[in-house]
Amino acid sequence: MAARIYRPAKSATQSGSAKSRYWLLEFDRESAPEIEPLMGWTSSLDTKTQVKMRFATEEEAVAYAKQQGLAYRVEQPNPTSRKILSYSDNFKTSRVGQWTH
């Protein structure tokens, strides 16, 4: 069984970073999902894909995976660049695009 250790990206719809502070360990899918013939729902016998473990640091997640004997891969988060703008920047004379209002 393989596991994936990663830090989730910040939500695009929110300005906060609450869900991106922790490292997650989640298990890879072992079998493909099946469509149930009676109701047409998608089902799977692999219930470990529903488990997501949260750790404060990457080292804790790796230590847990090693302790449990799991094959794991660590995915490093992409660096984020923050562009700080203010409302007055819209009216600067050195602005690249013209103000259209």
C-alpha cells in the first residue's frame, strides 16, 4: 500500500490559509471504482482512500509512514508569491495600463 504526503494548497475562494498549515497523509487507490448495476452509483471496496491523516510537520508524517511500514512519496508545496497592492496603485501615473473609468 502506498501513501502520499503533501501540504494542500490554499483555497482559491478564501483569503485565509487555515487548511494549508498541516501536512496530509492519504492512501493511494488500490482498485478502480465500479458502477453498481442496480442503482448506478459509483462504489469501491477500497475504504482506505477515505482516510486523511493530518500532521503538524512533514517529519511527523514521514515518521508515521516509516513506523507503519508504508511506501510513501512526499510532494513539496509550490512556493507562493504574494503581490501586495493598494487601491491607490490604480491611479498612479506610472501605471502600465490606462485607467478606463
